[in-house]
Amino acid sequence: MIGVLAGFTVIGIVILVGYIAGRLQIGGPTAPQALTGTAFFLTNPALLLTVVAEADMTDIFSAYVPVAVISALGTAALYILASRLFFRRPAAETAIGAMSSSYVNANNIGIPIAVYALGNATPVVPVLLLQLLVLAPTYLALLDLTSGHPPSVRRIISQPVRNPMIIASFVGVALSWSGLTLPAVLWEPLLLLGGAAVPLVLLAFGMSLHGNSPLSERVNRVDVITATVLKSVVMPAIAFVFAALVFQLDDQLVFGAVLMASLPTAQNVFMFASRYDKATATARDVVLLSSAGAVPVLLLAAALLA
């Protein structure tokens, strides 16, 4: 439980600094957009490349992967179904809502929680790789095609080579599989840029909170509540059922799988929404509310399964 509290304290302080900066208008009114643009095109790709390049690709096939895939896709499918049946949002907004309900904060808070609660970051690696190499490219492709760009075969085929985060992820995979090591003169700048990724996203998120409060926009309240409940309650429940009852993993693996599924929505979802200017308020509110809701869920999981 100490790890859970420590992880939330770390990101909470940086978000608070961003909120204060927003109140003081440091950087001006366009600072959040500037930070998210910098993160999207520069620092996040550098972070993804270095993380994936140093990962053992065999981890993606570990016992955590089936549970992570089922819980993420199952939760996203439930959101899409709810959107289709009840609040009928456009495709791009539905994609952001589905991502908000199923894309976890494996990097910023998952790593410290796994280290403190489990003693190592093993369960984070496959979840992070799954999100970087499968879920993020899929959602980004959907956003590209549903954000005012006419769909075409050429655009679909060229999509991976037009998105810096997707390019960086697959370059990292190539480096990992090949065993190649970049010279220090190239690797060190990438590490330096990647180190700025998390603070930039958290600061931008904190700045965006100034002048806004959760559920302040009535038009998206049902979206936010639906995504938050799915993320905070349904996704961990799906992970537990499949880890413990279907795949019958040992207690330590079940605990790790549930911890990963209980993580709040990643700030990257807000960054994607801001970048494409789609459902930004929904993404912001779900990140905030799921972060608050994840605390009791993670503490309960630690108390019952640790």
C-alpha cells in the first residue's frame, strides 16, 4: 500500500505545480497546447523509443499479456457499446472515450506502484508494450481517420509513417530485436528528451485544470461517468476474473494483473485528445476522476490480494 500512495504522491505534486503555473499564467494561455505539442512530437517519441529498445521482447508474451489484452479490449468494447446505444457520440469522441476507459497509466504511476507493491516492474513491461505497440497505434489511426481527414487506402497505409510516436515505438522494437546499440552521441540525447516527457504531460494536464472542474460541462457528463466507472471498477474486475478464474494464475501474478488494470487513465489520453482537439474535456475529467478513484481500488486490491 505504501507503493500506491507513493506513486500517486509523485504525479500529484507535478500536476499541482502545473495547476499553479496555470493560475499564474506562466507561459501564457497557450502554454498547455505548446507543452502537449512538444510532448507529442518530441519528448514522448524519444521516451517510447528508449523504453521499448531496452525491453526484453519475450516479456510481451508473458502471463500478463492475455489478461491485459482481454481487460483492455473488453472495457473499450463496453464503452463503445454504451456510446452506440445511449449517448451516440461521433466516432472520434467515442474513440477518446474508449481509450479513456481502457488505457492505463503504466509508465508514470505503474512503475513505482509495481516496484513498491510487487518488488519489481515485471508486470508493467508487457502492459506498456501492448499499449505502445498495439493500442496506441490503433487509436491514433482511428483518430487520424475520424478527425476531418477523408479516409483512403493511401492514408491508412501511410498512417504509421506520419505519426512520430508510432515511428518511435517500432524503431525501438527493431533495436530490441536486432540487439543493435546506438552510439552514445545519439542515445544520450534521446534519454535526455525522454526524461522530459512525463513532466511535460503532467504539467500540461495540471495547467488545463485551471478554470475547469470535473463534470462542469453537462454535455459530456454521461461520457465521463461511464468511462470512469469502466476504468476504475469494471476493468479491474475483468482482470481478476480472467487472471484468477479463467487462466488460474498464481496469487502473485493475479495481484500484479489486477494492479495493472486498476491504474488510472494515462495522461497520454488527454495529450492525444488535445492533439486532435476531440473530447478534450472528457479525457481531462476521466484522467482526474479515475486517478482519484484508483486510490481506494488499488488499496483494496493490495489489502485483499497481496
